[in-house]
Amino acid sequence: AESGPSDPEIAHIAYTAGQIDIAAAKQALAKTKNAEVRSFAQTMLRDHQAVEGKALALVKKLGVIPTDNDTSIALARAARETEAKFDKLSGAEFDRAYMQNEVAFHRTVNGALKDTLIPSADNGELKSLLETGAALFGEHQTHAEHLAAKL
């Protein structure tokens, strides 16, 4: 697809999204006292670190240099603002904010994967990794929605 982002840009967007959720999970683990939220954050940490490892290995194998772009810059900027905002919250207020944000974040990234990133990827291995990521992100979204509804 000529109109969409290039493979190096796609790789960077996917990597940035993973990094953001890892940082958010670490913040949650430092702050939450809720066992279910803690368990959710541990799952995010484990799953995203596993995908990141595969992504980095693939990028290296393909000799792709991940390229910063408007999407990855906007994602990172929004994540910094959210992290600063959540820093000031605690207890149930933090838990609710974190879980609602996880729902919104996974929805956004899932939409981007399905609508833009997967269709725009030219490399078969990159496309396949993104599809694996999308399936995982879909599970995360469902899990986040269930937990957010309970809080």
C-alpha cells in the first residue's frame, strides 16, 4: 500500500505502542492495591515484553531501521501526559483511570492495526507479527473492558 506508513514506520509505531503499555503496567504495579488490577498489569507486562522481543528480532533480521513518524510521536506524547496525570491519583481512583485508559488504548491500537498497519505492511513476516499482536491486543481489550466495568 503506497498511501499507508512504510514498514520502518509501522515497526516503530508497533514498538512505541508496546513500550507505552509496558510503562503503564509498571506504573500500575507500583501504585495499585487491587489484586485484579495487579494481575492485569502483570499480564500486560509479560505479553508486551514477549511481543517486543519478537519485534526487535524481526527488525534486526530484516535490517529495518524503525522510523519515528507523526503517529508514533503523537502516541508517545499522549502517553507522557497520561502518566503524569495518573501519577497524582491513588487507590480506586487510580485503578479506574488506569483500566479505562487501557480499554481506550487497546481499542485505538487495535483499530490502527486492523485499519492501517496490517494492510500497509509490505513484508510478510512483519504482517504476520502484527496479526499475532492484534489477536493478543484483542484479548487484552476484552479483559480490560470486563475489569473496567467492575471497578
